[in-house]
Amino acid sequence: MRGVVMYAPGDVRVEDVPDATIIEPTDAVIRVSATCICGSDLWPYRGLQQVRGPSPMGHEYIGVVEQIGGAVRDIKVGDSVVGSFVASDNTCEICRAGYQSRCIHQVMIGSIGTQAELARIPLADGTLVPVPGEPTEAQKVSLLAASDVLGTGWFAAVAVEAGPGKTVAVVGDGAVGLLAILAAKRLGAERIIAMSRHADRQALAKTFGATDIVEERGADGVAAIKELTGGYGAHSVIEAVGTQEAMLQAIGATRPGGHIGYVGVSHGVELSGADLFFATVHLHGGPAPVRRFLPMLVDLIMTGEINPGAVFDMTLPLDRADDGYRAMDERRAIKVLLTM
């Protein structure tokens, strides 16, 4: 089968790799219908995260089940499915509490790779969600977004208690930040402030429900949020980047007693205990338990109530994955969809 392999920063190749096969009796093998490049894939691409030899890439996927292990009971060959970027049994105490991304038996799908024609999905019964009926091409694109960026944005909005009467600010205008806006709007937030400097992303943010745009960053960005909120700061701030600047901006823009949801993969973030102590804010985040939200998100997509697939602004065949990585690295694309 063909698959994407990263050899070193900036060195992404599409090559023949061994076919995905059943290893554990709880596995399923899917034929990938579509996959994509994630903002988190850019950390190793940019050399900000170590690449340990040739590494399979990708953790977002939709597909059709081709094989199942002997212990798989709920997933059937021929099912159209979508799954989380973390495999989970969905039965352990952590999963039952709604944190499937920290399942005691978790497997990170990125360690297996889904930017390929076939993918092995561990813990298939707990990880995969069947899609009812036959999704349209547009629905397939939105279902792919649900595999990570929509579910992550939704978790962030829930973590900050977005809802009626709340002002939500979103730090980060990548796919996760944009879909956090969609989620906050769906949850009933009264005002949503998108922090973005890019006209195309600002336009999409407004489509998803943003009411205000702040282009400033750092202390100036915090001041702009304070000015928009009568000096108080936002009730809820979503940090969807993962850098020191973004986290400090999020903390500074949150009013005392407010909530911060951090879902950007943290790189080099260090917080002062004293600053955090006197900020008096709630912090909640980490790898999003996408599996918690998937059944609901699948339903919203299949009934046409949300269109998260709009975050994909470039589509390329799998063989041109290197062009897709380059486009996202250079911010010429928000999110790149890869077709088989």
C-alpha cells in the first residue's frame, strides 16, 4: 500500500509500505476513504519535535472496514466508520468518565499512521463509530474533520463552559480554533472573539459564528479583549496553538473566575506559579476525548446541522502529500485533505 513517511524535518515521502494487517484480536483494518494533514504534524515537520527515523504519518481518518479481529463484536466488515486520533477501549473507568483520550489502554493512532491506503485501528469496538447510511462526498469531508479537529474544538468549548450569556475568545485561527468557534456558537455563546490576522481565516471564523475579530497579539491582544469586555476579560478563552505566547495571552485575556481550555499541543510552555495563582482562573485541557463527542457529531453532520468540512481549503491526492505539508507550513492552507 502507499503511505506517507516522514524521514526528517521537511522530508516527507509517499512510498510503498507494508499493508496494514490484524495484529491483535481487537483490531480492525479499514480502507481509508480520506485522510488529512494536521497542524500537529507540522511540529516534527518544522524540526520542533524530534523525528525518530522514518515515521508513518497521520491520525485522522474515515474509511470502510475491510477486516476485523476475532474479538471485535460491534464493528462489522463493510461499515463506514470514523474514529478518534486515540484508540480507546471505551469501557475503562477513565473512558466511562468521558476521557477516552487517556484510556488506560490507549494507543495513539499517530504511531500507526493513517495517511495511507489502509490503516490498522486498535481497540476497534471502542474507537470506531459507524456512520449510518451512505454519506455524501460533502458529509465525508465533515466526518473527517470530526476525527480530530472538530472533536478537539468541541472539547475546548465544553471545557471553558461556553454557553448562553458567555463571551468566548479563541486564541489560534487554525482548524481547531475555527471549529472551536463553531462549537461555542452551537453551545449558545453570546459573543465569540476570534484572534486572527488572516483575512481568509477571519471570514471563515465569522461564518462559524465569530462576532468580533482581534488582530493584535501578546499584551496588545490582551488589551483588545479587555477593551471589548468592559475591562473584565472574556468568561471563556480557548488556547488552540500550544506556544508560550498563546498560553500567556489566553491567561491574560480571561477574567478572574473564568475558564481556559488548552488544546494546542504544548511546546515550550512554562507558567509562573505566582502569575497563575493570582490569575484566579480555571484550567482544563489536554488531548481531546474526541470519542466522547463522536456519536453526537456524526449525527449533527449527517442531519446537515453543521458543516465543519469547510476548514479544508486544499485537496490533494495522497501522492502529493509533501505539497500539502509545504502549503500548511507556509500558511497557504488552513487544512489539507488527502484523497486516495
